[in-house]
Amino acid sequence: MIITKVIFWISIFIIFWAMLGYPISLKVIEKVLKKKNNLKDKDYKPTVTLMIVAHNEEKVILNKLKNSVSLNYPKEKLQILVASDNSTDETNDIVKNFIKQNKEHQIKLYEAKERKGKTNAQNEAVKEAKGEILVMTDANSIFKENAIEELVSSFSSKDIAYVCGSLNYINGEEGIGQSESKYWNIDLQMREIESNIQTITAGNGAIYACRTCEYHEFLPIKCHDSAMPLYYALQGKRAIFNKDAIAYEKAGESIEDEFKRKVRMSRIVLSAILPDLRILNIFKYRWFTYFYLGHRTCRYLLWIAHILLLITSVILANQMIYALALLGQILIYGVCSLKYIFKFNIKGINTFYYYCMTILAQLKGVINTITGKSKPFWEKAESTR
């Protein structure tokens, strides 16, 4: 019984710390610690390769190319490299025609012969990159005009190896996009504090950059969002966040699309709980150890924490506090199930509903990993195009 109680309270702590405790602790730490001097060097104008990764993006690739050539960066220093992950629609033809019509710009199409996913396409296409700085993005992400200028200005010291921009959802006030936008904005606030203190623990695929000479080829099953900041941190370098480098994108407009997206994202959950024991060396990695365990490890444990919390609550339900915990879980899961069935729209319930969907997606991602169903590629959500 003692072990059951210990598991119950550990589960409570993981859930609390991942969702409330860690973000609050960052706010406190920010007040106490002196911020890093993340200076921007606006005079730094290196050559840049903007890599756009695409698979069957005929709906959006033309707008992405138009956006790319209109960015506020010297065109003689900007190479646009489209990495097509074995596209079978009109994507490649649209890019080729655009190249013919815009010969004054340095635009190149790299066609992967076999579909192996985004990371593999990046690994292959990077060999064609000529720029000193490699900026990477998705076909459905639209950059603000000064986005590249902002990203490269953050490489103001040699210890900065990775810079992540800010992704804004253009439909963040509507439907499921509203819940995703709120969740994402909290995450961006945490990244900004982590960046100001030392280094971030994850980026996002819409807008980020590294030095081309420091690009690392990750296994195709990995994604740069989670793998790159970790890789550089363990090398003693910094991954930072620049909130002024902005990309715009649509969030999924249906719960089904958002669930599928989070399942895909969760393919890394098991391997990312503690991907490298060196993270535990707080004397060497200092705040990164704290950041990773709080921001990543606890979040990646949410699926199992909720399962264990429910099981232990049932076992201990003959005691008042545990009975109340069980009742609370039953009410939350019950109301969220009713929302799924009847599709009603109540703000407070929407938040719990979105959270429960995220936990279920984690669990599904873990099951896919264990059963060998996780793949390095996926079908995009059409509602985000």
C-alpha cells in the first residue's frame, strides 16, 4: 500500500510540475538570475540557404516561393533550396516553373528519389546548400519580411549554434486552433526565459536556423525540433529563441487533424524521456539539466503518469483523499467524452478537452513506437493548408 501511495504522489507531481510547477518556477528564476546578453548583430549579413521541405505541397508551394523571394534579405546572399521528399503531385513542376520565371534569384530544387521523411530530405539536400547559415522551414509556413534578418542577427557569438523563431497561428482565435494557440504561447514564453538564461530544449519546424558547417545528420525517425537543441546543448553550445523572427501558419481546424499531428509528434516520446545520461550532469550542463527534466522529461511522462494516477486512485479509493482524486478524474474524463460525442462549445471544458486529447495522442504515439508503427513521414493535415 505504501508503494501504491508513493506512485500516486509521484504521478501527481509529474502532472503538476509539467503543467504548472515548471512554468511558475521559470518565472521565479527569471526574476532572480541575470539574463544572458543575447545581443543581435544587425550588421551581420552572411550568405544564407533557405531550405523549404515539401512533400506533395502543390496547394501552398507557390505562395511559399513568392514569400521567400520577397523577404528583406539581399538576394545575392540568399539561396532558396526546395527539398522535395519524393513529391508525386505537381509540387516539383510548380517549383521548376517558378525557377524559370525568377532567374534573378538563386533557387534550386532537390528531388529525393525515395520518400523517407522530412529529416532524411534535409540530410540529402543540405549537400546542395551554399550559405553559411542554413535556415529551415515548412512549405505551409509564411515568413514575416524580416524573419531571416532576425534569425541570422542572433548568431552573434560562436557558442550560439541554433536559433529558433516564433510561430504564430493565423487562426488562433477559432475552434481547436484557439486551444492550440494558448498552449503554444505558454510554451514560447518558457522558451524565451530558457533562452535568456542558457539554452532552449526544443524548437519548431516552421522557422529555425543553424550554421551550415555545424549541421548534423540525424536518423530519419528523429525530428530537428527535439534533436537539434539537445545535440548542441550536449556539445556545450547554445540554442536560443528569437521572438522577433516570425513565421505564420494555420493550426489544425479539427480535433481529428490535431490529434493525428500530436500522435506524429509523440513518436519520439519514449526515446526523449531521457535520451542521454549526460543530461543528468548538472555540474557540466547547469540550467540545461533543470530545463530538460522540467520541460521535456516531465511532459513526456504525462501519458504514464495519468494511467498510474487512475490505477492507484482506484486501489486507494477507500480513503477520502484518493476517492476525491478518483472522482475528479472520472468527472473530467466523463465531461470530455460527452464533449467529443455532442460537440458542445464551453471555454473551460475546451481546455480540459484539448489537454485530454494531447495525453491520448501521447499514449497512441507510444503504442505506435512499441508496435513498430511509427514512421519518419506522415500525411499532412489538409486543414493547415
